[in-house]
Amino acid sequence: MNPQRGVHVGTAKGSASSITASGALRDQGGVRMAFEYIQVAETNGVLVITMDDPTTRNAIGAEMAAEITGALDRLESEPGLRAMVITGRDPSFCSGANVKRMDQANVERVEEPGIPEDESPFEYLDHRWAESAEADGGEEIDAVRFVALKIHKLQKPSIAAVNGFALGLGMGIALSCDIRIASEETQFSETFIKRGLIPADGSCWQLPRMIGLGNTLLLQYTGDFVDAQEALRLGLVSKVTPHQDLMETTMDLAQRIAQGPTYSMALIKRLVQKSLHTDLEESMRLAGPAQGIARQTEDHREGVRAFIEKRKPVFRGR
């Protein structure tokens, strides 16, 4: 597959571009699309989002979050878009939240009361949770962290092409994707602890289900870097490629998935997520209605006909 063929990208300057093997962009001229912090491309049913703020190594702030959320809304609403790839402009996938803005927020937060000395961390947190639930039904999720949740809840397949540093919230965005493919230059880190923070990006839910409790706490207590091969060993990623092959490998997979019965894939994703909270018997009971819905799809009928007629099925995601 030639990763530069058939890919049209909206850029901040209004030009159209192509995606190179490493995820960089090449101008070709075309339709103007007003993005400042991301690049958006589509090819053969795959929407490609490239986080692109080189001055911050693709740190995600409210502006980038709004642009990514808008692109994901488009993915969900357009039937012709059937899968998503998210990556970053080299040399970083996403360096996490903007630390300079954290410093500004700390200045504004100086009047808030300090940590009570007569309560343990567990006690104080339990009180805060109770107060939050009583006040408004729970803490709101801010726009930046909402990106990870929105990716997790997508009803179309998602792949993270992790091309470099995936730090803090950047790691959380990668974890929220259905599949992760990493280049050999990838470095993951739960950097929150190095800022005196906790992982509030969903990774406290994601990581234990992927790598177990002990490994999760090891990464979150230390913020140590995890390279691509160690990430593969732990199960954080499905595949590691040479850096120059990352986008070609990812797009080959994404287009193959996009050509499949993506409605049934959405049912699979929902069933797998529900099954994380139940036993085998209940999971099989939940699978019954899901299978009933799958049998109603055009893609099921096409799959059966193609098998009988000894030809390749043509799925349409419905």
C-alpha cells in the first residue's frame, strides 16, 4: 500500500496534503479546512487524525481537544467513514496536557484551602466523592479528558499509530483506542506522578485490564518510561514496526477493518466492554441479543451469499 495515495488532508493553512509513511504531511493543493492544532485526512473509509502542535510536542489543550472532538463527531455521523486512526506529528504522539497552562491554573488556584491534616488521603477522597455526588450527581469531565472517553465510546474501530512519546494524557488517548501499533521509537509514560497528579484520563480503568494491577501501579507510582518492545511484552500494543513503516502498516490494517462488517464490529466492542464486568455465563446471555441484531444486518446476508457463491464479500457497514 502506498500511504500517500488517495489521502486528502485539511491543514491549518488551508491546503490539502498527503500522509507520508511516518505520519508527516505533504502539500498537494485542495480544499480548505480550518484546523489549527490537528490535521485531518480520509482515505478508503478511514479518518486519520494527526495531532499537530510542534511547539508543545503535540500537548493537548482545550483548543486541540475541541478540534479532535469535532473530527470524531464527523466520524460518527458519516456512514462512509468506517474506521479511525490517530497519530501525532513526529517526533511525538502526544506529550500530554500543557504543563505551562497547569502552572497558570495553580496561580489562579492559590486561594483554595489546603489538604486537611486530620484526614488520611482515602478519607479525604471519600468525602470529596460524597460531596460531589450530592451536589450535582458527580464531577464533570473536562473537555481535554473527554477526548479519551469519546474515543473509548466510539462505535467505529479506532487505532492509535503511536509514533513517539505518548506521555500522561497522550498515553491515555492511545489506551482509549481499540488497537495500538507502535513504532520502534515509541516511549510511553504515566507522567502524572512526576507533576504530583493522578491519572485522571481513564488509564486507572484501562491499564489494569490490559497489564494487571501490579504493573499498572508500578507505572503509575514511578512514571517510568516504557519503550516499544517492553510495551509489546506487557500487552500495551499489538505490534511494533520500524518507524518509517508505521503509517503504512497502520493504514493497511485500518483499511482492511474499514472494508469489513463494521456494524457487527460495534456490537462486538459493546459486548466485550460489558463482558469485562460479568462472568462467562452472563456474557453468553448478553451475546444472544447482539447476535440477533447481527443477523438482521445487510452485511450478514452478504457474508452468507458470498460464501455460497465462492466470492469475496462486499460489506457496507450496515
